Amino acid sequence: MLGASVSAAPAGAAAPDYHYAVPVQQSSPWPTMRRDMSNTGFSPVVGRYRAGEKPWSFKTGKGIFSTPVIGGNGTIYVGSADTWFYAISPQGKVEWKFKTGNLIDSAGFIGAWNPRYRTYPVAVPSGDTYLYLLRSNDRPMSRKQRIIWKFTPPEAAGVPDEVKQVNWWEGNAEPGPNGTIYAGNTGDAAYAINPNGTLKWVYKSIGPFWTDPAITANDTTYWGSLDLQVHAISSTGQSLWTYPTLGFVTSSPALSENGTLYIGSFDSDLYAINSATGIPEWHFQTGDDIYGSPALDENANGTVRAIYIGSTDGKLYALSPDGKLLWSYDTGDVIRSSPVIGLAPNGVDRIVYVGAGNGTLYAINAANGTRRWSFNTTRLRNPILRDRNDLNGSPALTQTGIVIGGEDGYVKFIPYDYCLHVRDSRCDTNPGQAFPPNETELYPVTAGGNTQLAGGVQNVGASTVMPIRLVVTHDAQTLDAAMQPLPDADALIQTSPAFPFHAETSGDGHYVFVVPDGFLTPGRTYSVRVKGLWEANGAGLGDVRLGASSVGSVDQTLSYRIAPSLGPVPFRMSANEVSAMSLTRLAFPLPAFVASVNQIGFDAYDLIVGVLSMSRPNASGGGSLLMWAIGAKPGPHGVEVVDPTTTLGFAMGGSYQNDSISLSASNPTLTFSFGPVPVQTLDFRAQLSRNLTALPGADIYGEVQCVDVPTYGPLLPTQRLCNNEGKLIANGTYLTGPYSSDGPANRRPRGLTLGSLSYVAPTAAAAGSVVAKLDLAGGASYPASQHVVTIVLTNAATGAPVGIDYRGDETTATDGHGNIRQVTLTIPAGTSMPPSVRAYVVSDVFPLASQVLS
């Protein structure tokens, strides 16, 4: 749906009519995730700079991963992982906001005028299982007045909160020609919903539907799914055909007027498929998984001139209608954002806009693949958010500029061609790409996944993990070069001054992770030398080949300066209160796959972490530390409380050295949309301020045995996610802060004491158990609806936690008033137990009692 070229209207001008073929607001420049029902991602607005227009940003509470939609009056509608849906004025001020019951990471749409409700209704898919239709009127109204209707899948109705996640709306919502609303969710289904909010039909598969469907005039819809397939579904909800790929399909398909369907896959390929038959016409391979959606440049006759797609290999690709590479542009970081196409000021030339993981919005000249300009949205003055700058959302084009959301939680607006008219340090108009045309280079990478292109001495914490990236380019093509860990990854690394470490390579060999086994010396500078071979099999992409295999060597030294200590350990324990902190906004940017399948899920994690035990500091300021982390939710008066329905809870054992910590959660279980994933190693490393805020560079490092991943474990090696030891290596960052002084999670509960503790050790064939019976004083209460009591087991000799699924293996019994009176922890058969076990009985995050069991 190209329509005619429409110049950006001046203030007060009559609203344009874009002649959409579906019932959306006809004056909206961007009413749905990919703008039109074919998902072309093309806008006919002529992108001219208006003198005096400036960039702005609007802050939400957590990351933004969805695409904004734009009202005809310029209002921006977008949801956030903070669970709020926002209506933002064209000047960046909140007009109204709506609270949902869970995160929002999908785009809705702004519908056609509804005379009954006297509004342009806005659809809002949320993680609370509801798809809302809201009044968009900019005036105060109650929640009841704001909601026109809300729809929840029949299988989600009445489902307990702790399992509702499997039915959240992660698929974008879009109307068809007759007003039917199409949306997919994590409950393995695509839905058609009548305009009045009732179910029309449901199409079930074996994987979630996260895409925005492409829709035809007769209501045939095309979808991607995490079942690794592309689906064509009839107007009555019947399967017309399916096409299998070798990876998840989160890319929203784009449908050309000649009937070719274009869609990307996590197998790194962009597919061109005959939409009538499901038969592939061609496919093009990029260097890593494709998360985002393609954009189509069609001429006035509907003939495709170019297809644009981003890849998590960091490149934006332009392809010809027959699948040949026209050009590629390397941003230097991952691209999960879906490219969009706008018109240049002359009304003829095309500009492709896309966001990258380095926080930069790129405007690329479509004719030759050169940078027209780029704008760095990174919040350089905020040292924490500086490393949380991924633009994982996709752009929307307004009448005056580009709007995009970021992992930092901000909505950003950049006027068209601002960087060509205003001197601004955030702008770059160099036409070149991130890397030189010919190089073999190692780059340090931050905990937030940012490749440090400038190199130099890196300032890091005493317990940091050091990710290092290999980049090999040849004639401006980035090779798929993998470091060869021969005989193992440790052999690649030499350190000076020497320190104990272990190293792991990523599954694709692009990264090596140097993991210190202890604390490095504050104030000292360390050299890390990486020396070894690399190999690029089938080097080159698409039809650009540099031979069957390329080999080479790398020998380079990187420098790391360890931050000075700012004081002693900031934790305290007393008889009635322990130090606690909030832990939130987890991010795993490496490998790109992890963030692609679950980044907003990690970003939504809220935990309270309390101290269970700590030794006195030794002469050098170090000691042992044991903490308990459990899922939290907002409580009264803005104070977080433990969430009794949470499945997230794990013990972290390790050590501290002055203000730095290095803790390991042994065998925790993290929840993904496709099931619980047991994690072999999950290390939390940070330098903490006196108020328990993690300083920049807080590091989370994980190792997962690929064979342990449910459902998709056998496929992970085919996606090059498993290294030569069968491990998926992940690295990222997180935020912490002080837990409220108002408690109550870290305080001794009034009147609650341990009555008895009994232990039956597991055997190879039979499960064991620990049973804690609790006593309540007269008049005291400790309801299970508000609190959690957990039994945490450690090696009594070393303090290391026993690695079991504490939340999954625990049951709670209550009295007639709902108070917790007994907790039973089942220890799975075959669990290796230490000779002497210390059990901690934990009320929320306070260590109520501890006892050595025999």
C-alpha cells in the first residue's frame, strides 16, 4: 500500500488521507507495526527537516521492545516492559497512560473512527493475557471508561497468574480488511478476533506466534512461528500451507503485490516464498539469526525494486528481487530492529532507517548503501544506561521524523535529516561503515554487549568477565571468522600479571570470554593477550564467496584497568534485619540469540536479594557470602514485596573483596517461552556502592549445557550456539539498588519461629526431603498469599549452595487462616549431597533460622 507521496504537513494543515485498505485511522502516518496490511514498512511521507525541530526523549520505567504507532495528530502510542501503555504528544509529553498487568512488548494499532464510542480505538496487546481495545481520547477518564473491551484466550481464562505467561500477547495486533483483528501469542496460537472483542477463530501450532501477520484482501494471513515454520492461514482459520525453516521465525512477513512473501528466520536466511503455493523462490543467507522483519521498496506499479533486512550479524542488507546482494552496511553491532523506508526530501530517492544494538539510529541511502547520517541515542551522561542502549525496537515514521524505543526505557524522536542541518556531537555523517575494509582485529566488549571500536585501556571492575570479539574483514566484507580453541579456549589466552582464569568461546567462535577465578587487584592494569588461529568456512555471504574456506591467525593484546576499591563490603546483618537489594533489568546481549528470544522477559525480572550469611572480612577485606534471590512485585506504598506466585528463586554463594562481589547461582532454572531452562552456571559479579547500587560494568555470566534445553536443545548446535564443549555461553548485565528501608522482606517476621527441621537424604533411586515446621505466636500471622518461606541447602563445610530447583521442588502447607505452617523441600533422586548439610529457613529473604543436618 504505497499511496501517493505526502509531504510532511505543517502545523495546522489538514490531515492527509493515506487510503489504507483496512479500518485504521486514515490520517495516521504509521497506524500498525509495519504500517500497512502487507507489512511493507514503506512510508510515502517526504522526510524534510523543519527548521528548529529538535530531538527529544521520553522516559518509561523499563525497556521498550515494541514499535510505536502514530496517530493522525502526531500522538505516539507505545508500550513498555514497565507494564504501562503510553500516549505521548508530538513534543514528548505524556497525554495519558494505561496500566496493564504485565509487560508490553508488542505493537497494537490505531483503528478507524468508531462513532459509537466517539474515538479512534487503540489496540494494546499485553503480557497479562489481555488484548485491550482502548479509547484514545486525550482527556482524563477512569480505567473502566478507557477500556472498550478486553479479550483473553479461552485457555487463559481463570488460569493462575504464575502460568499466565504462556498466554501473553507477544504477537503484534493488526486489523484485516473487514475489521477482524489478528494477533499471535505465546500460547502456540494465532487468533482472529471479531471487532466486538469476541473470538472468531483460533489456529493452534506447536510454537508461539510473535509476528505481525501479512494480510491479503480476502483475509488470508501469513505468519511466522517459533515452531520453525511459516504459516498461511485462510480467512476461516484453516491451514493453507506451511513452510519449514531451520530456526525460529519471529520476523513479520512482507507481502509484495506480485504475491511473493519475504520473511526471515533464526537460521540466518531471508526467504522469498510463493504466497499461493508455499514453494520457495530463493533464500539469502546472512551471518547470524534474523529477528526483525523485511521492508519492501516497490514502484508505482507494485514491482519490487529492493528488499531490505537486518541481521544480528550487525549488517543491513539490500537485495534484488531475485535474491542477489545489492549492498550491505555494517553497523558494528547487532540489528534486531526492522528496517523501514521513507522518501528523501526530493520525494523520489529512498532512505532506509534502522536501529542497532549500539544505540544508534542509521539513515542509509537506499541507492548505494552509504550512511546518510546516524544519530547516537546512547545516554552518555548516565553511566548505567550508557551500556543499556540497544535499539531492539523498530522505527516508526511520523510526518516530521523518526520515533524508536530503546532498551534504556526511552522513546526517542529524531527529526528527518536533523544531522544534515544541525551541529550535534550525537550525529555522524561519515558515509563509511563500522570496520575498515581489510582488518583482523580484536575488540573488547562491555557487559552490555557494546563493541568498543575505539579500543584503548578498558576500565572494569575487580570481578569482571572480559568478552573479546574477533572481526575479520576482506574487501569490505565481514567474514564469518571463528577462533579455534586448540586444544581448548584457555590456550588462546595469556595474562600479565598472571591471574587464574578459565576461558570459553561462543558457539560461533566470534567471541572468547575470559572469566577470572577470583578478584583482580584494584588499581592495577592487566594485559590479556589472545593468540591463535581463526577459520572462516564458506567465507562471505549470499552469493559473495571468497573460497570454500579462509584461515588466518590473530595475536593481539588488550589492556584492562581495574577500578579502585571505594570501601568495605556494604552488607550488614543483625538479629532482626539483613541487608537486601533489588536486582532487576537482566540483559543477555551475548549471544544475540538469547536476547532475541527472551530479552524482554529478562528485562521484566524483579528480584529481592537478601544476605543469608557472610563471614567477617579477613585482613585483605575479603570473605564468603551467601544470598537468596526471589521474584518480587510492587507492594503497598511503592515498596516491593516477594511475589508468592513466582517460580524464580535461587541461592547465590561466593565471596566478596571489599566492595566487589562474585556470586554463583548453582543450577538455577530460568523460564523461557518454550519452557524452563536449567542453567549450569550463573555468575553475578559487580562492584557495589554503599547503597548497594551496582556500578557500571555489573556482569552476569552463564553456561548452559545445550542438551539440557527443552524442546530446542537438539537444534542449538545447528544454529552454532554451542561451543566445542557443548555449552551455550551467555554474558550480560543487570541493575541493582537498595531495597526499601520500609521492608518487610528483609526483616524478621513478628511471631514466626522455626519449630522443627527434619531431613531425609536422597538416594540414587529415591528422592529425599527437608521439612520445616513453623510456629506462630498468638495474634501473629504470616499468610501464604503475601509471603514465601524457603529452605535453602548448602555444603556446611564450604558454604556452597546445593544446586536444585528450590521453587519448583517446594510445597507449602497452611493452617485454616492461610498462614504458612509447614514447608517441604523435595530433593530429587540422584542429587549429590555434601556429607554435612546446612539448611537455612528463609522467610521472604530473611534467614529465620539455620541448622546443620545429619
